[in-house]
Amino acid sequence: MTERTRDFVTVGKSCRKVDGFALVTGKPEFVADLNLPETLHVRILGSPHAHARITSIDTAEAEAMDGVACVLTHENTPGTRHTTAGQGYPEPSPYDTRMFEDKVRFIGDRVAAVAADTPEIEEAALAAIRVEYEPLPAVLSIDEARADGAPIIHDEPDSTGIYDTTRNIVADVDIDIGDVSEGFDASDVVVETTCETQYAQHTPIETHVVLSYLDSAGRLVLRTSTQVPFHVRRIVAQTLGLPMHRIHVIKPRIGGGFGTKQEILLEDIAGLVSLRTGRPALVWLSRKEEFVASRTRHPMRVRVKLGAMNDGRLHAIEMEATSNTGAYGSHGLTVLANTGSKTLPLYNKAPNAHFYGQAVYTNLPVGGAYRGYGATQGYFPLETAMDELAEQLGMDPVELRQRNHIRVGETSPIFQKLGEGREGVSQTIKSCELPRCIEIGAERIGWARKRGKKLRVGEWVHGLGMSVMMQGSGIPEIDMGAATIKMNEDGSFNLLIGATDLGTGSDTILAQIAAEVLGVPVTKMLVVSSDTDITPFDVGAYASSTTYVSGMAVQRAAEAVRDQIFTVAAPMLDASADDLVLQEESVVAPSGKRVSLTQVCQRAMYESDQFQIGATASCVPTESPPPFLANFAEVAVNVETGKVRVVRYVAAIDCGVAINPQLAEGQMEGAIVNGIGYALTEEMILSSKGRVRNPSLFDYKIPSMLDVPPLDVILVESYEPTGPMGAKSVGEIGINGPIPTLANAIYDAVGVRLKRTPFTPERVLAAMREAGRVA
Amino acid sequence: MTITLTINGHQGTYEIDPGEKLLDLLRREGHMGVKKGCGAGDCGACAILLDGRAVNSCLIFAAKTDGCDVVTAEGLANGETLHPVQEAFLDEGAVQCGYCTPGMIISTVDLLRRNPDPTEEEIREGLSGNLCRCTGYVKQIRAVQRAAEVMKGGDRND
């Protein structure tokens, strides 16, 4: 779609990131990069038990130590029930968490916090806290959670929003379209497959960190590594019982998020320490604490059943998901719902569909938002089952997808039935270049040539796999973004956005959108983002929302500013405001006469009918146009060791118009490589007592530069008419691809279907043995 | 105890704890381009040049660096003029969140000093100690290749 991007001046160009200079020169831009005098170091005491009641806690010795400023426990902190999930308000996650509590529900759960002058004193003080526990029977798997007589994890009377406390069920979803049992009866071919995903973690290179202090007016400032500054302000106010206007949240540069920083994990503790002591407080999780006590991707067991006619038309789809939310229900309902809502509309031709499932509590690490958000878990069995179905039908898997996927002008009843923890919003697809994505991807990987050939080189057998998918762009009728733009008399603009750049480059692409509308280079767009005192509201960076939702708010604000500029310029140019255009930092009349933006703003500020040129605009989207992705991979499987090597990975993505192609590719490349780690090596290994046994980047294996295969990301542009400049969002979708794509490629190579992630050599070899494929 | 260190060209005397890591000393002294990601030598975010060689400063006792020369990512640019590796990282879009970037850039400077014309495999090997969770490494590999090209060109002009 270069013919469309050619009309743009700034959009569609890979300009440098607006924060790039500071980042490559190591400027002190991150949370912990401020050395404030008198800063207290805060550390949290974690529970050694998966499930226990605290019968007594004695902090006297710790508090008496020199250099200890305060100790927080359930005995001296507010007991308000809340959720740590930073989502739209009222939150769909249950209020099942207290700051501290006399009950602990997983190994690492908060018991107490110590604030001290130095890390050394802090360690000594933590060791001096005497805690007596009464251990309780623990629930250590999703099967145990709902069993008769299972221990009740949330037996407290004041938690709210839990579906069925007595059976440890945090959430329950059940939606029906048509009648699937009749649909399966009428189908020519039926396949059924069940897949399980593991505990996995985001591992941003910067762990969770917050620095709090009191400003000169005594207000609480939270400088925090978050994706959701405005939710932080609301939830900390609720948790600490503080008026919201006493809190100021600043998100500086942050070292990645991927969903784990959509949680309010530390801000309450840091804030309370500063309020109690009057001193700055730094809470910074160690890598081990991050693994043990932050958030994870909800492990799931998902069953998919497909019914199809002999010609390949899907007739019935059923998906049943059981999600392990761990000790708290953070994002429990919405991740579960998205497992269906972001996957099933892709195959909208089936007249019968059923999605149901439950999220259950266990005494294990806590689930949370993680890039992909349930869709990742859902596409594994769905795209595996599609591969199995293609085989049963004797049809090329590519053709089976082509026959069934959603297209422009079509809808799915799922959009309306299943939303963000409640009913969804109906929509018709207005942009979908998935057919071209499939075509380009198949060509690039050599699908027709190489698939099914089982090429053997020594111990390595090659195979090809593919999968297709969609996600969304924000949460319709819930998400909100807002932007303020004001003009300066040198023709530059301040762009104030609540949106949260967690490394994605959203500050840059939002500046590009504003610069495009106002006819200035990006360097004239001065960006301030994510400061609750300065910038307008935005829900934050999650659900692939920023480009689409915040981007539209920016476009609207820029258009309003443009109109004001034209009103001022019209008399200067003896022209009607309606006839003017903005070009190269000037307003141009049809006569060719022009005035510079500097002249326009100087007139507005100093000369005539003086006023501040500026506007604020908001966007609450009424739909969530999906990006579409076709994945193709070639793998080599070592038949002696079971090791899987990705030979090549091709991802063709319909992203709408790419505002900044380099940054859009970067989103895809990062997500795919994260997905490859999730598919092949990453797994939090839990002991029989529920303890994380590999809490380090040495033992939890994320991909390094050596592990990344040749990776082709192809941006296949479409034009999304509801998006800013035709754009959609692509923050998440890429991470869903590797698991089913590699699973299908492994099957093509060695004839075994992997149903449990990650596909380690041991699991691959065991599957081959079971299938009699090796001696 | 007291040590003398040259940090980004400035010699100074520093009072340290015997058990203090070089990473903590550098950050305490305001060199915030040295990042902490694991404290165990696994991620490379704290990489610096110690007497010209890239090392993880979280693994080194400050006490062992008396008399040494330290260069951090802050010490590579000359005012507004960036080091070619920094330029290449910006031009190739190799920076996302930027938290691993200073360490990655330091390792690249070290790699290109030892091997001005690395193959892709040598780049992957040379930077495998620097973990990045945002980029998928694709653009970082290209940035190293671009920097190598530019720096070779510079040599020819010398």
C-alpha cells in the first residue's frame, strides 16, 4: 500500500526515536537513576509457605535496629481489599488482595516490609522479624483446585468479585452460538485436541521498581516503572485511603513491561514508607524476587474441538479453557475471556461455536497480564487442531485457513457476545490483508517446495509449519486515550499524552501523527507523556491500544489545533480558513501566499485577539480492528536428542498503515522471539511444594542473540478507516505465533504432535518414543 | 578503603566498602548508564569497559579495580557527537526500551575493537552475553554491522 503512505510526509517513515539520544548515551532517565538524599531502601519479606496463617509476627527487634526507619505488616497497614490489576474502572478482576494480610497464599507472598538506611541493615532487619505460621493444606494444581474438599484459598469474607469462593473458582465464562453438539453431529470430520501451557515470565531487563518521595507541598510522588500511571494513582489512593489529589505519578523511561507492569505491585509500599517517614523510598525487586513474587502468564489447559464438512468448511468450533490464576485473581476473568474472544472470531464461518471455561485459584505464583493475554494460550490448540483437521481432510493447511478465515465486510457473533469480562461490542471487519499475508509468507518460506519432504541432514530432519491469527486494537467502549497539544511561538508544539511508552516507541509514533497533521518535522513536536499532574488521562499501555486509541486522540487534538491555526491565519492571508493547508511549517493559501507557523503563533500570542492555540481531545474507540498475522517456520528436529532448531521464521503482518515501519517491525520481532522462547526453552519450574526452582536468568532461559533464527517480518499494509492515519496496533499479536507454528513444523518433520510447552528436547524425544518414531 | 579510578576520563578517589561491587560504586557516583538487571552476570546490562575490555560490573569488586580505567556508555559520546555504534543503534531502530542498550553498546565497542569486521555469527557470539527482551535482536545485529562498516571507513581515512 505504498500508494497510500506516499501521501504522508512524516507518517510511514522510520524516523529516529524521540527518546533515542538519551537512551544510547545512558542518560539517567529510568526510575532508579535518581540518587535522592536520605533514600530508604525497602525490601519485602516473602512467605516460605504456599498456604499458611500468620499466628504471630514480632517486629520489635527489627524496629529497634539502628538505621531501620519503619517496618510494615498486616498489623499496622490499611486492610482495604483491592486488585493489583491496573485495568479500566470498575475493574473486572476481584478485590481479593490486601496490602498485607494474616494469611499467605503462595511462596513469596508479602509478609512484611522493612525500610532502612542501607541494603545491609535492611537484610539484617528482615532476618530479625519473627513470624509464626500455621501451615494450611495447599492447592498446587488446577485439578486439585476444584476437587471436593479442596482447601479454600480465599475464605475471607470481605473479598468481592470471586465467582465461587468455596470451589476456588475466580471466574467463569460460557457463551454459545448456534448449537455445537448438533454442529458436530452434522460434520463430516471432527477433531479434538487438548494443549497445556507452562508458567512463564515476562522478564523485562529492568525489574519492577518504584521511587517515592514527598514534594514541597507534602504530596506523594511515585516515580514508577509502570504501564498504567493513571491506574496506579487510583489504586494507590484506594489502597492507602488517600485522596487521589495527594498523589502524583510519574512514569519516566522504563525498561520493558510486556504486561507485568500493568500491576500495582510495589507503589503502595513505597508510598506508605514515604508518608510514614517523610523520606524517599526505593523498592526495587531483585531478579529472584521478580521471578518468585511478581506476575506470570496464566498457565492453561485448553481443549479445542472442530467439526468440518468434507470441503473444508468449518461447521462447529468448541473451546474449553481452564486457567490457573495462582494465589490472586489478577486479570483472571479477562485473560480467560480473551482466550476465546481473540481467537474464535478468526474462523467466523462456523455457524456453531461454544466457548466456556473457568479460572481457578491455586497456591502458586500469581498470573497477570502478559502480551498476548490469553490469545497466546488459545491459539496453541486452535491452530494445532486446524493442522490435524487439514490432515484428516487431506487438504493443505494453508488452504484450510484460506477457506475459513474472516474477511473484509464480515463479522463474528463472538465480537458482541464475548468482551472484556462482560458482553463485547459488535464490529464488522474493515481492513484485512490476511490473504496476502498468507500468500507472501508461503512464498517466502518455500511452502509448496519444502513441506512434507522430511529432508534429513545427518541427525536433523526438517519440517515446515504455519498458523494464522488475529488480535485486536484496544478494548472498545472501555479504553480511553487523551492528548493535549499547545503551540509555542517558534512554531513548535508541546504534545502532552497520558499514553505510556514502555520502550515500544509510542512517544515517537504519536509525535509523528501530530507532526503529520500540523505539517512540521517530528523535532518540532516536544513530547511529555505519562505524568498524572501534567498529561491528560490515558488508561495506559496494554491490550494493543496505544497506536489505535491514543493515536486517534492525538490526531483529533492536532486537527483541532490545525483549525485554530487556520482561524488565525485566514485574515493574514486574505483567505477563508476552509481553503488553507499546512505545509512545511507554513500555512498556505490557494493563491500560493503563505505565512509561517511562527508568524501565526506570534500573532495569536502578542498581536491580535490574543489566545493560546491549543486543544485537548479524547478517543474512546467503538471497535477494535484486529491486526492479522500469517506465520511460517522451518524447523530441524534432531532425532537423536530431540532438540528443535528453528531454521527460519517468516511473519507477514497486516498492521494497517505502519506509522513508523522500523518500530512496527521491532514490535513484531521482539514479540516473535519472546514467543520462540516461550515455545522452546522458557519455563518456571515449581517444586512439589510450589517453590520456583529456577529464579534466575541463568536457569530460566530467555533467548539470547545466539538463539534467534533468521527472522523475516513483512509488513503487509492495509488501510484501517477507523484508525489514526489508517493504523492498527501490533504490540501483542506476534507472540502468539511461534507455539502453534513450531508445533506444526515439528509434526511435519517427525510426525509427533507436541501438546505441552515448552518443546524441550526431553519432551520431543518422549513424544517420539511414545509414537514409536525412535528406538 | 580508598581506591583511585579513572571514570570516563576523569580520575578520582573513591571511598568504598571492601565488599562493594563496581556496579554499585558507579551508580552511587551517578554513572546511571550502568544498568542493573540481575546482579549475577547473566544479563549484561551493567557492562562497562574496564581497561578497554567489556566486563559485567556487577561481578567485579570495586576493591579490585584500584588504578583502573573505566568507560561507561556515558563516556562514548563527545557532547552532541555520538560514537558510531550509538549512531548505528539509533539509525537501525535497535533501541526499544533502552535498558539493555548501554551494555549492548559497550559490548559492541569491545567486539569491534577486537574484530573490526565480524561475521554475523561472530556478532551473535560476541553479544550473546547481553540479553534484550524487546527487540528480538534483529535490528541490533544490523546496527553492529552498520557500525562496523562506518568504523572501517573511518580507518581508511586515517
